Amino acid sequence: MLITLRFHACYFLDYPCKSFSLRINFTDTSTARPKPGDDLQEPRVLQSLQRSGWWKGEYVYNSSYCKWPGITCNHAGHVIEIMIISPEDCDRNGELVLQNRTLAKLNFSCLPDLLRLHMRGTRLLGIIPEHIGTLLFRSSTHLTSARIILLGQLPLSLANLSQLVGLSLSFNQLSGFIPQELGSKWKNLVLLDMRSNHFQGPIPLSFLSLTNLRYLLHCNNMINGSIPVGIGNLKNLKTLSLFENNLIGPLPSSLFQLKKL
């Protein structure tokens, strides 16, 4: 079954996007919500969730985390989804307010079964932690994070998400060069959205081996160099958005061989 972990709301088929998120999708066989009254929980996970500062209220200390707002567990009591959709939704009941909180505060290494992370417009701040790719989402298939004020450079550990199907990091304040090795293991990737950040440097050549890619969205950055000839390898590409960058040179002839654009 295809599962989604996300921080971005739209799937980039239509423009402009008006809602944003970070999404990671996974393949999982146990996505059922536990029955009411289930109190299965692991001490390490409980402690990690409490220390994250993402939840507040008495329920944090007197109820199973499987019953906390935004958390879904499977029948074994393992956290498989955290869904925090928007500031409005978080604030409505006075339970989840993530303003001025950081993504790095949550220890993802304690959540090995996490399949979906939806954090659209949650006002989280800071960098993408290195451990998000080293210990989290080994079987993930989709990661989306948009408009949560992410800063800094992309951690190379994101390359470890070998089952990634979609990566969306649009409308943040990410910067620096996109690591050349980043797409080397993303053989299943369908969506790659890095719009409206501050990325610079050339388009990584590793992206040219992503033969399942359908949507490549890199507009509104500072990417430079030329469009590589190998862009013609992306036979399944349907949408290519590279405007508002510092690209130079002619369009490669291989670009016109992409019949699905």
C-alpha cells in the first residue's frame, strides 16, 4: 500500500500552489488505527514525543501517545503517522501550537515505523536534521516539507531514502548547493519539487538517472550552469519547471525527445 509522509498540500499538477507541506510516502502493510482504549506504548517513543515540545496539555502525561492529536498508531502501538496540517488546525483546540518550535526537536530515530509525516504550514523553524535520513523512513516513499521555514542546506543523509517516491521542499529558505549524490538511490522518485528556495550551483547529474521522475520543479532559485544533455533520459517527465534561475546556454536537443512533457 502506498503511504504518504508530507509537509506540502498540493501535488504540483496545477499552478500556482496555494498550500504547502513536507511529504514522505511509504509502503506499509499495517496502517490500521488502534482500537479505542489501546495503551500500547514504548518508553523511548513516549519520551521523544514529550521532549519534542510539539504537544502540550495534560494528555501528554496521562494518556497513550496513540490518542494524542495528530498521531496514528498501528495495532502494535507503533507510531505510523504524525499529521499536523496547518496553524489554524493546530490552534483551533489550543492543543498543538508549533510556532517557534524546531523540526530537529523530534528524535526521528525513536520512530522507526513512521510512514507519514504531514506538517503543512506549521510554522516550524530550523534546519532539516541529519538523522531524518539516517534512521527514519527506511521504507519511505514520499517526503514533503513546504512553508515551515526550513533553513540551511540539504543533509546528504536524505540520499538514504532509497524508496522515496516524492520529495517536496518548496517555499522554504533552504540554500547552498544541491548535493550531487542526492538522487543516486532515488530510483522510484516520481516528484521532485524544490521551488522557491535559495539553492545554487548546477543541476545534479544524479538527477538524470531518475527515469521514473514525472515532475521536476526547480523554479525560483539561483541554480546556474546549463541544462544538462542527459535531461533526455527522463522519459517519463510530464512537468519541467526551471524558470527564474541563472541557467545559461542553449536548450539541449535531447529535451525535445521527452514526448510526455
